[in-house]
Amino acid sequence: MTVEASKETLGFQTEVKQLLHLMIHSLYSHPEVFLRELISNASDAADKLRFAALHDSSLLESDPNLDIRVSFDKEAKTVTITDNGVGMSRQEVIDNLGTIAKSGTGEFLKQMTGDQKKDAQLIGQFGVGFYSAFIVADKVTVETRKAGEQEGVRWISEGAGEFSVESIDREQRGTTIILHLKSEQQEFADGWRLRSIIRKYSDHISLPVLMLKDQPEPEEGEEKVEIEPEWETVNTAKALWCRSRSDISDEEYKEFYKHISHDFADPLKWSHNRVEGKLEYTSLLYVPSKAPFDLYNRDMQQGLKLYVQRVFIMDEAEQFLPMYLRFIKGVVDSNDLSLNVSREILQKEPQVESMKTALTKRVLDMLAKLAKSDQETYQAFWGEFGQVLKEGPAEDFANREKIAALLRFASTHTGTSAQSVSLADYMGRMKEGQEKIYFITAESYNAAANSPHLEVFRKKGIEVLLLTDRVDEWLMSHMHEFDGKQFVDVGRGDLDLGTLDDEADQKAKEEAAKEHEDLITRIKTVLADSVEEVRVTNRLTDSPACLVVGQFDMGAQMKSILQAAGQDVPESKPIMEINADHALITRLDHEPDEDRFGDLVHIIFDQANLAAGGKLDDPAAYVKRLNQFLVEVAG
């Protein structure tokens, strides 16, 4: 096939068109990021070639020294970025530059709001740095040849509806990107401007970023002498994590985070450590300030960048942190692993498990320090990543207490839905003689805060944690105590307040149960198919009745999660507890008509079900019974 015959014009995916429009308009306030993104991509290409060359040294061809070269042409109004990394094949060019080859594209586009600041952050989280070229260029040309292949490829687009791809002869492996600058962006065709951007954003890149030395200006009266062009290194060209912490500024740490994460926002916190001894490795771990859009997809790409003796091995090495810390970004550089390590080998390496234990502890300690030193920033972190951290107690038994100390909840003490109460805060406010930590799970904050189960706790001034996230019931099934205090679900089993329960209240409950034995029997008969048991309670002060989950039965929240996942849910019936002092229960006890008695019992049961956040099996029957009683009352 001739070069000319191989030329074709293709259309962008609809998603890419939308993305290009957004990149051009949303990021206009800081267009210089285009150079950071393209240099970062070039660095990744070099890393990939170095790793591939470990298995096949012929891929380096006759050019083993890897670098990135940045040049400009003021007259042609172009900026060019060239690398001699792994390069791309024709199909890779079409896949990588003509489509968004990532999962979740539709979800990404749904989250676009039109708010420039928010959308800019979203773009960074999605990792589509190449398209930032169109912020400053009205035409982009990419010429590339994949290492080990003979034929090169040229890709050209003006960032509109289509792009062209053609085969070319290209001697050098790697990729060259030529940006044809827009008239209003020609400031970037300037050596000083480009150098300043490279030093600002890409000083930490571990391979040299080269630019041609400026030609010296002649003295007055002298003729300008053209000298041989000479390339010079602009950046430090030393892996940032290998440098001493005292030599690295906060700004450099932040820019390195943006380089490895393709995030536009600064990180919340980071931890840089070198470990020597039985294991030798360096880690640089970051807590992002914003959650990626696919955070709750447990199949998302996650993990640290792995280097062995400063040689890049793999992206997303998920073996070094547990799943509940999948939001952590960073690098780990080991001296103990072999250069030909693979994902399969990593799973069997004993050193990896030791590193995972240490890195997990490092992250949890970093979060604990943040929570102690800057509560406002920690609350921002919790708002983004709290639900993921709640997966921890079930996955990481060894660190269960550490994770529990990091959790935050809404509470009856604060009176707001904000999850700001730690378990330490709760314990500091416990009543004298209180031996348990009380909580309730519900579908929403209002359902939890207004639950009948809390009535006796309000009466006695006992704080209750309000848990409303979908993961909460599952979380509490794996957390049995904290600092020696047992967790108790106030909506489950028989209520035992221990020493907080007045003897008089307990005695009154026993007497009421004895006094209303006949009523309980009648209610049981009516609700035989709906409840496991009926009993008198001392947990209610204002409501006539409430429904309680059996001590070992599955809660409503967990049932709904399993049902949504299409799994079978074991059958179980709630326990109905009645408030013997309530006027409605007294009225019920004196109702001689068994039909009216049955209707009233069903109304009370359905109301208790609704108050617990449940769904009625027959809403129409409930409405009919209630309307009938309303008519009688009105009459």
C-alpha cells in the first residue's frame, strides 16, 4: 500500500467533540498547562519504552538516550514537542487521539456542568491531557513511529469534526507534536516563556527536557554570527522522589502530583519517605482534593506508579495499597524487586505484602495527622472520600481501630446532617455510666433523626449516631466495638440501656406487659403473617408503636442493597413494640369490634413501617383504612 493510498479522513467520536469544545473554553484561564500535559505524556512514552526494552533491547534501536525536545518557530507560529519514546502504531493513533479510550465516558460527560472551574477539575480527573493542545492551537500535527516498526504515521486535526491519518516515512522512533498556535496564543512561540513553563511544571521529570540555546545577540556595530545549534537541559531531570525532602518546595510537590495524576487541582496532603533496613524503598503518597468520577467503581484503574531502582515498571500497581485506599496517588520505588517483575509476580512476592502493610499504615497516619491538625481540611477530605474509607473495617482487620478513629458521622448532638462527629468526640460526651455507643441506620438523615427509636434517648439525653450512607449497615456489621465500648443498633433487638435505665421505668414496663397480655395476643392474631413478635416497650414516649429488627436478622438497608444487586434476601419478620401509655393504644385496647380493631392495628403497623423508612406491601389498603377512620372522626 502506498503512502498516498493509506491516507484517510475520520470523524471524532461525539464525546471527543464535546470534550474539545470544553477544553478550549473551560481551561482558557490557564492555557500554559498544555505544555505540562504534553511533556507528561512524552515522559510516559519514554517510561513505557524503558520497561519494554528490559525484555527486548532491540526496541532502543541505535538511540538509547531518552529525552524530550521542545522547540519553536516564531515566523511559522509553531511550538514542537518531540520525544524518542515508545511511539504509536497507526491503530493506536486512531484509538488514542480520535477516541476517548477510557471506561465511563458517558458518566464523565453527564457530570459536565458548564461551570468552568468545576469542569476544568473534572477534565484533570479524567486524564485527557493530549486534548489540552487545542487550548492554544487551531491545528495540531502528530508524527509518530512505534519502536520496532518500520512505518510512521501522521495525524492532523483542527479540533473540529474530523481528523486525517496517513502513513509516512519516519526515521526516528517516538512522537513529534507540532502545534500551530492561534493568533491570540503566539506568546508561547518564545524561548523564555517556554523555559519558564518547563521549570514551573516539569522540573521534576526524570529525563532531560531539552531546548536549543539562544543565539547570542551581536554587540553594536558587529555582524551577527550564526553558530552551530546546541541543545541544553532546561529541567533538573532528577526523579523528585529521589531528592531530599528539604530540597523540595511545596510547589514542586504539587506539580509532581499533577504530573502523575493528570489532575488540575492541588493535593490535600502528601507524605514523602525513604525506608532503609530489611526493605529499601522510597514512597511519595498523595491525598487528592477531589474524588474522580469513577471512584465508586471498584473496577476502576487504581494504584501507585511502580519503579524499581528508578526504572519505571508499571502504572496502577494496585498491590501496594488496599482497595479502600484506592483514591491515593503516588509512586513507590523499590530496591528489592527485580526489574522483570510483573503483576502476577507481585502477588507472590513476600516483600510486596510487607511494603503494603507499611504503606497502608503511612496513609492512615497521614490522615490521622490531618484530622488532628486541620479539621476543616479533613472535613473536605471526608466529603469526597468518606464512603470509600468506610469500606476499610471490613477489608483490613489489622487496622480496624485506626480506620474507626478516622470515621465521621452525623449525630443527634449536632442537629445537622453534616458527618462531623468522630467516635472520640462521641465518647467524650458519653453519660456517666454509659457503656455502649448507640447508633441507628436509615435511608435518609430525616428518617434517622425523626425515628421513633430515638424517643427514649432524647428523654434521657443520650447521644445517638445517625448512619444514612448505603454502606453503613455493612460497615457496622464489621465494627463491634471501639476503645472497649460496644456498638449497639437502637433499632435492633431488645433495648438495654444498662445502668442508664431507671429501675422504675423497667418495673413499669414489666407491669404494663403483664397488664396488656390480652391486647398483645389480639394484635399478634391480626398481624400473624407480618410480625415475629409483639411486645410492650419502654423506648417510645410519643409514638404508639415502632418496628424492631431481630437481633440476628438482616436490616432494611442491607436488604435493599442485595435486592438491587439481584440477590436473594432471606425472609424475616420485624418485631412490633407498642407504647402502652399512648392514647391510641389505650383506644385500641378498649375496641370491642374485632373488624375495627383489625383495621386500626393494620394502620398502626403500617405507620410504624413508614416511620422506619419501609415500604408498604399494599398502600391502597392503608389509605382506604385511614380514610375510613378520618370520615368517622370528622363525622
